[in-house]
Amino acid sequence: MIEIQSLTFRYEGADRDALRDVTLTVPDGAFLGIIGPAGAGKTTLAHAIGGIIPHAVRGDFYGAVRVNGSDTAETRLTDLSRMVGTVFQDVESQIISSVVEDELLYGLENFGVPRDEIEERLTFALEQVGIAPLRHRTVSSLSGGQRQKVAIASLVALRPGILVLDEPTGELDPFSSRQVFSLLRTLNREYGMTIVAVEQKIMLLCEFADRLAVLSEGRIAREGTVRQVLCDIRALEEIGVNCPRAALFSSLLAEKTGAEVPVCVNAEEAVEAARRVLG
Amino acid sequence: MTDLFQYVPGNSPLHRMNPVTKIVLTVSVCAAAFLTDNLLVLLFLLVFDFMIGITAGAARKAFSVFRGLFRVSVFLFILQTLFVRRGNRLFWIVTDEGLLTAAAVVLRLLVVCLPLTLVLTVTRVSDIAGALVQVLRVPYPYAFTLTTAIRFIPQFMEEMSGIMEAQTARGVEFDTRNPIKKLGMLLPLCAPLLISSVRRTGATATAAEVRGFYLRTWESGCRKYGFGPVDLAAALICAALIAGAVLIP
């Protein structure tokens, strides 16, 4: 479980807080999507959960972040990383090895995964992320999207209890983006992994995440289930979050007809709502 | 140029050789080059380098290193020829000893540079680190620093060419033939490159730490780096090279 209590963080030398009085609880086995406009504090929040803030980033840190009961400020980053895996936004700096296989092996070897288990985990991660044919390729020969998949696979192989991903589909095409989110859902549902995904593609979050947290100017503006968050379209638009068209449609339908229309998160639901209301 | 330090997968005897043996072989070739002044021995070492390149299936890369060093070699040759005044004067201020010294310096440069590139062509950087830690018991942070520095070279070169392309697109004439003018344009780029390099190094260190960097010991690696017949053959070659360089006058 992730518990964030009144977290305020200001980067060294910055003139404003990146996060302001953020309080959030992510229960075990949840799939939380974090959205918000640029500069809202999404990456800072992801780094705070992973312990990178305050361990590797300097700044003023107030409040507390607890992961499975351990205070991230008092626990070593190495110990935290046994519980939380973090996929960085800047994939280039995350990749340590020059060959794909070595990149996946790095964490497995360090964390002392038994040798007879390593091959199974490695194959699983490569296949699930869809990069099995790239296993022996050099990282330099891969495209940006392929490198992003390698970074994700290297964390998936470690099977941490909590996986934090900062814009994991930033360099991926629509098909690969869905593939990555399908994998995250599999890890979440079948392996009970808690997923926290910072993402700009709200459609993906609406489809795959259970809960959404909307950040605005360093604060949690809204938090709840996907439908709870999407029920106030106007507030989200004011924050600067692009809402899914289906949700916009259901909102407009309710406004124009005066009928009670549930929040729609995909085209099928929108069609069904239109049929029901318009006849 | 950016692929100069890139590993090329293969199954040649050099690929199969223990990374420590490859390092010893490289050091031996370099040591032999510095121990001798005999031009024939240096020529032999150069041919030996190319043979290693051919055996490793990296002949093209060996030639590209040679091509890359051509201008530096010519510059060094001219410089040495003009500055060494010992020996008999052949023409103008050029002496026979000056020519021989210049040839030795250039050959030595080529002999030393080639194996350093080739060893990175036939060895994964992670294997170099793994073998250093496992076989030589080098503390992992030192091995990591070394291998990360090697891995960053092509990345920084890529970044530099990216900055240059961006500047060219905005009208900076990097394609000028005047080397002094080009140097003048390159110098201001060093600061942004240095800043981005330091930032990237910090981010990579964090990435390593969150994947158990501090937990790694010499037993952590799942690959074992044993020694075989090919390593024995390489050891004998190393001994022969050093002995040849010392004994042949």
C-alpha cells in the first residue's frame, strides 16, 4: 500500500512547490492512473512514490510517503526498490547495458533472483512486452519505442509489488501503447501488482485503470474511480486535461436532453447511451 | 563513427575468449608497441592487429579506425619529422632519424588504437565488467564506472552530432572546410554537452541504484567467465609479442 500524507516538495533552486500538500492512498492491487497538464507535478509524484525523491533529487521535502509501511525518506533507495519498480520518463538514462538481454539481467542478478528462475522471468518479460526477437540486439540499434519497451521489460522481470511508470507509452505507437497497458492490466489482475501509471493518453487510462488522480499545479484536483473523475468534464477541461470523446458526448447528451446519462468511457457505452436517451 | 565502440555479436574465437584474456592481449600489444623502436616489429604488430580484426569479423571496422586516424597520423608524422633534428640531413631540415622516429610514432599510434577498438567490438561491455569483478575481483563500482564511461562514448557522440544538426538547421555553417572556424563553432557546444552529460550520468546512477546496484557482489553475475584453450593460445601469443618486442633490437 502507498500512503502519501501532506506531501509538499520544492526542487532546489525552484521558486514554487512542485507538489503541494498532496494526500493520497493507493491500496494494494490498485491500478491508478495519474493525469494532469504539463508541470502539474506528475513526475515529481511518481519519483516520490519510488523514493527517488528525496534520495536522489535535492529539494525541500515535507510530509510523508509510506510504501508498505516503510517511510521512503528513512528507507534506503536500494531497499525501497525491492518493493517499488520505477520506469523513468527519460528511457535513455534508464538503460544501463549495451545489449537487451543484459539490461534485463542486470536487476535480476543484483536482487539475487535464483539462477533457475532467471530464464523464466527473462522470457516472460520479453514475450509479454513483445520484444522477444530483440533479446540479443544491441540497445543502440533499437528505435526509441523499442528502447522504451526494454526499459519496461527490465522492471517487469523484477516483478516488484508496486510498479510506477512515468509516461510509459511516450514514444510508442497506438498499437504498442495498448500492448503495454494490456500487460500492465495482466500484471495487476493476475499477479496482484499495484500499478501507478503517469500518462497523457487519457483514453488508455480510462480503459485500463481502476482509479484516476488528476494533478493540477502540484495539488490533487480530483481523485476517485474513472467514472467519478470524469463526471465533471468542465472542471477537467479547466485544469487542462483532455477528456475522452465518449465522456464529452455523455456529458453533452445529459446537458442538451436533461436526461440522466451515466458517464461513458468508450464508444460502445456512448452508442448505448444515445440509443437509450434518443430512442 | 558512433558505431566505433559498439559490440558486434558473433561466434569467433575472439568472441568466445575470456574478457580478461582480451584485455591482457590488448595490454600486451600496447606494451609491445612501446617496448620496441624497431619499425619491422611495429609493422608486424599492425598486421597482427588487422589479423585480429579479420578473425573477429571486424575487418571493416579496423579499416575505418585506420581511416579515422589517417589525418592525425599525417599531422604527427610531419610534426615529428620537423622537430627531430638528430641524424643525417636528407633534405631541407628533414633528417633520416627524424623520418624513422616519425614512422615509429605513427605506427605505434595505429598499433595501440586498433586493439582497444576491437576488444569493444568483440566483447559486451557488461561482460568486461562481469569478468573484471568475477575473475580479478575488481570492486563492482569501479568496473561499473569503467564500463559506463565506455558505453557513454557513442551516446555523447550521438548527442554532439544531434546538437550540431540542430545548429546547422538554424544556419550555423558546420560544414565549413576551415578547421579553425569549425573549432570556434564547436567550442560553445561543449558547455551544453557537458551539462547534459552530467545530468544523464546522474540519472543513470539513480537507475542503477533502483535496480540493486549496491547489492551487487562478485557472485551476483549469472554468467561464468572460465578459461579455455583459446585463452591459453592468447596467453602464449601475449608472451611471444612481449618477448619479440624486447629481444628484437
